[in-house]
Amino acid sequence: MKLKSITLHQVSIPLVTPFETSFMRETEKDCYLVEATFDTPKGEITGWGESVAMISPLYSSEYVASGIDVTKRWLAPILFDVDDLTAETVSWHLRHVIGHPMAKSALEMAVIEAQLKLNDQSFKSYLGGVVDSVPSGVSVGIQDSVEETVKVIGGYLEEGYARIKLKIKPGKDIAPIAAVRKAFGDDFGFQVDANAAYTLVDASHLRRLDEYGLLLIEQPLGEADIRQHGELAKRMETPMCLDESIDSAEAAADAISMGAAAVINIKPGRVGGFIEAKKIHDLCSAHGVAVWHGGMVETGLGRAANAALASLPGFTLPGDISGSNRFFHEDITEEIVMYDGKVDVPTGVGFGVSIDPAKLEKFRTDSVEILPQS
């Protein structure tokens, strides 16, 4: 395949309710989509990708504007020069550009979909997925009060979600967790995510979480603190899960060898793409480490691709692959539906969903076309 053109579509989609973590509060999903066209033996084919970078550099150093800039100035020109571009070689071609895994992942995603369309193949089939549906968990942001936390989680339990993840931070951790367990008991999967809000000094406080039978605690310490996560894991009974710290298969191997991760959250955008994400899945499976699929409030495009990855056999815990209506009144693709605590893995060619041109136009705030330099 030969890359012919790229259009970056920046979109802003209102959220059903604000989503608050330890570091920011979102009321819209701001991201950009990659529309890439290729010359192929079957004629022109279009592939789509989605960047999971946020509007501000608070989850990682990347953000929407930086992704658009680095794609336009550095990443796209490299790929335009490749005569036979494949999904498996995107990361190799881009290896000399340091960092920017989310921007690279969005481009790789577009190449993957075009290649799947060329070969009349679904993403699940390409990856080697083994199940037709995946258990659906939901991520609950920090609420204004303990009472509101209980109310919101109660609603998701009634909807049938297979697992609840609650965002926490200092001052909003023990009380809401205790209230949720008191209200709904111990017979549902419950885990918490700190997004690096604590330090090892907080170990004695975090040990109090052991009383509540949590599936895991996700990324309590800073992303660079793999060794300290290993130390914290020795002091807690609650399984330690890493998110921000795992930016590559090499980082996953280090975390496993240090005893810092009993569980790993895999997010393709964070690690540079779905190819690298599968490597991490395979590595963890070989070492008996559980994995689950994290979420970044993706549109239906990213959500469909995530469901395919989560159909691999090593994903033994419910992931953040919720229904579209968890976040959006309207999505830019067909609705991803959660039913009976699960989401079906799309089986159509490519990612199995299509971008609705009218919805794209409705939510688009800007677009940038990138062409090869003559």
C-alpha cells in the first residue's frame, strides 16, 4: 500500500455527564481522527484511526494539538516516503521520532484498517481473537459526594455492567469505597484507579483499601515509580495494577521482573499502537500476569477496535469497554451496545464500524489535510 493523503479531523463530542479523575474534569470528548487514503492493488482504500490524547497534557505529555503538529511535521512525511506500507512496519518506520506514542498509534490504526479492507478481514480475525463478546466494565469518575457516588454506581449495577472501576484521589478514597461496599455488598467486581495521585509515603493509608476486597488498585504511584510500586505491592494485599507506567513491552517486562504488577492495564494508544499492545498481551500471558483493556473515553471507532483486542485469550478481567451511551448521547459510528454485562466484538471487515459523515460534520471543530511534498 502507498499512502496518498491524510486528513486529521478534530472533534468535540459532549459527554452525558462530566468525567472527573485525580487530574482533570472533562465535559467533552476532544480528540482527532485520522482519515488516510492509500493506493492499493484493489484501488483507493480509506482507513480510519483515533488518537486518545487528551486536550491537555495531564494524563501524559501528549495532547491533541501536539499530536496534530507532530503528525503534520514529522510522522506523515516519513510514511509518505514508504513504497509498501504495512501495519506491522509503521512503528519501525517512525522509530527515530522520540515519544508521541498516541499520535503514532492513531496512524498505525488507520494503516491497520486499510490493510484489513484490502484483505477482506476483520480486526478480530487479524489479531487471533477467540471470543465473540467481551465482559463490559464501566469507569466511574470522582463524584461531588459519597451519596452521589453510591447513586451513580447503583445505576450502573442495575444496567448490568460486569465490573465497576472508581476513580480515587487523596481525600476521596476510603469513604466512597466503604459506602459502596456497604450499599451493594461484596458480590460484584470492584476496583479503583488513582491515576498516580499518591506516593509511597501514603502506603499505610493505601493499606486500608485491603479491607474492601478490591480486584485491584490501579496506578497509585507516579508513572516512573516502577520500583516503588514493587515495594508498595509487598505491603498490600490488594493486587497492584499498572497503567501509565507501562508504555512498551520492555516496561511491562521490567514491571513483572520487579514484582510491581500482578495485573497490567493495556491501552494501545499509550504504548504506541495495537501491534505493541498485542506484544504486551503475549508477554503477560507467558508470565501468568493478568491483563485487562483500559479505556480513554474512545468514540465508537476506538471502542470497536478495543473490543477486538480484548477478545484475545489473556484478557481475563473485564475491561473499560462500555456501551457508547455510557459517555455519549450521540456517537460518530454505529452505537456500541452493552447488554447482559458484555459487548459484542465487531466481525465486519476492518474495525466493523463506519464513520457517520453527518455526525462527523456535526462534531468537527477543525480539519487539516496533509499531502506528500512534491
